[in-house]
Amino acid sequence: MPPPLQLADVEAARDRLRGVIYATPCPYSQTLSELTGARCFVKLENLQMTGSFKERGAANLLQQLDQAARARGVIAASAGNHGLAVAFHAARLGIPAVIVMPEWAPLIKVTSSRRHGAEVILFGANYDEAYGHARDVAARRGLEFVHPFDDARVIAGQGTLGLELLAQRPEMNAVLVPVGGGGLAAGVGLAVKARRPEVRVIGVQAESIPAMKRALEAGSRVTLPAASTLADGIAVRQVGALTLEAAKRYVDDMVTVSEEELANAILLLLEIEKTVVEGAGAAPLAALLNRPLGLAGADVVLVLSGGNIDVTMLSRIIDRGLVKDGRLVRLRVMLRDRPGELARLTAAIAEARANILHIEHDRAFSHAAIGETDVELTLETSGRAQIEALVGRLEAAGYRVEEQRA
């Protein structure tokens, strides 16, 4: 194990990256503050040139390669953002790049990496399989491997975000950071704790694949089963050796969030902040909204780590978030099978000010008794209160109503 990184390493990375990486804004959000009870600031890393914080670590590593390594070229394994960052900055420096991504990698990340001139190889069902293949290709072709998180140069680069926060929000009491392999939390934690040790550093993971949380509980690296999550950018089965040791030193708490909470956070950021984030980027807000973190009244920074999300996936996430937020609901209503009953039902729904998006009226395959039929309706509402009022109105009118849960 190499010696631990020092603040001087992060400061050197900051100097190295000056003019190369965008110092992203960290504005105050009045609405998020009202929703969470904390004073919320959002660090907009989705505004980086390639749409994520990964540029910091990738550029810091690439700029330190000697001429021989640059001539041979580099290779990276990535769920998307790291590969995109390597492709972009390798092209800027004239370094040939190969990016290995899982076969399910978001299309936007695949096409963007190719647009920057990288050779993209799609291999494996998950990041770990892509990682293994990238290591094999690196050995066969003599390429320099650029690790997405477990490299001191990468961690130091990510730590420049922490230095920016110290300058932009010196009054902060806590910073919430998404955690996959742990490079961002390690770098930010090191930078922030070196200057202001009282600031809480809170890591956030998807509950379906909480590799860092499990590693911290076990005291050593563990390998979790592969799992799918909206937060594909932090879907890492095993954290790094360097990042685990850094998390033990610098991360105060590690929490997880559900898929529904992630979807709702993406939707809120889209509506309130007018900013598009991917699942990993929404994880800090999901945690602040749904976990008892003891941050009421505190100055809290949410690191919105990236915004690279496929439009089709965004559409599905919006729908899922609307369901979580109670603004989309599906009801199954039993009707007497006679003329005018469907019109009477839709009139009752209109009176309750709900909007019908889809209606399915099926006799042939219904399990209803003879003389009855069921209708399935997808409705747009203003929230849970309106749903409950609508169901109460329909039941008072004699309908049997069942809400279809997501």
C-alpha cells in the first residue's frame, strides 16, 4: 500500500488542472432548502465538458504520463463517465485511447466517447467484466491502464472539487457525495477534512449495490453480486484498496437510497433546478430528503456528480418519479356492466380535477363477476392528497377501488 495522499497532492492537481477543468458553480437553492430543512447548495459537476466530475481525475493522471506512455496509448474500463472523460482529455493531449464499457452502457456515453476519437469496446454484462477485459487488452497491447478510482493520481484530481467547495462555500457544515468505487469521496474527504475537519462528509450509495457501506462494515473490501440500479455511475461491486482506506479516514457516514428515491430526486432537480442529472448525481438529494442525517438548519452541499443520461431512460425515470411523488396513479375500479357507467365514472374523476392519461375497459379477460366489469385508469394528479380525496369520492359513490402500486 503506497503512503496516504496528502493535501499537497490535491493542491498540485489543482495547479495542474487550472485552465483544463471547469470550476463549476455551487449556487444556493431556496426551494430545495425549503423541502429539506437545510440550507442547500448544489455543486453542478454535470456542467463539466463531458458532463461529470470524472474529468478531474482522468486529466490529472493523463497529464502526468511520460512521453513513452503517451505514445503507446491508454485504456480505461468504465460504466460510462470515466471512459468519456479519458477519451476527451486523451484527445486533447494527442494520446490514443481505448475505452471498454459494459454492453449495457448508456448510449450517450458510448457515442460521445467515439466522437472524441476513442476506440470503444463493448464487453460484458457489468463493469467488473469490462474491467477484466480492459486489463487483458492493456497487457496484450502494452497500453497504460487508467483506473476509474483506485489510483492516487485520480483521487487527487477528484479532490480538487473539495478545494473548490472550501473556496466557494467556506461556511458549509456538510457535503453529500455519491459513492461508487470511492474516488470522489476519498478526494473530497481528504481536501475538506485537511482544512476543516469539523465538516461532515457523507457518502451516498444505491441500496441495491452498496459496496463501500459493506466494506466499511466488514473492515475490508467485499465483492457484491451484480445488481441493476438507476445510478449506473456508482454501480460498483468492489471498492478500491486506496479508496477504502481513505473512506475510513475521511467519510463520517455512509447511507443508501432506493430506486424510487433516486427517481424522485432526478425529477425534483429537473423541475426545481432546471438541471438534468443522472441517477448517481441525484443520490445526495435523495439521501437528504429521505434519511435522518441531522442536518436541519445546516449549510449542506449536494455534489451533483454527473448529467449523462439517455433521453429514453430519463423519460422512464420521470414516469417513475411521478409515481413516487403521487402525481401518476393507476386505479382499478369495478363497474356495473351497463350503458352510461363508464361516462359516470369519468365524470366523477373530472369533478375531482384528476386528468385521465390512459383507460382500459376489458370484459373478456376480466375476473369480475357476470354483470360487472373492471376499468383500469392511469391518472395525473397533484399528489397523494388528491389521490386520497379521489378514492374517497369514488368509494362514497359506490365504486370498489383498488390502487395499483408500483
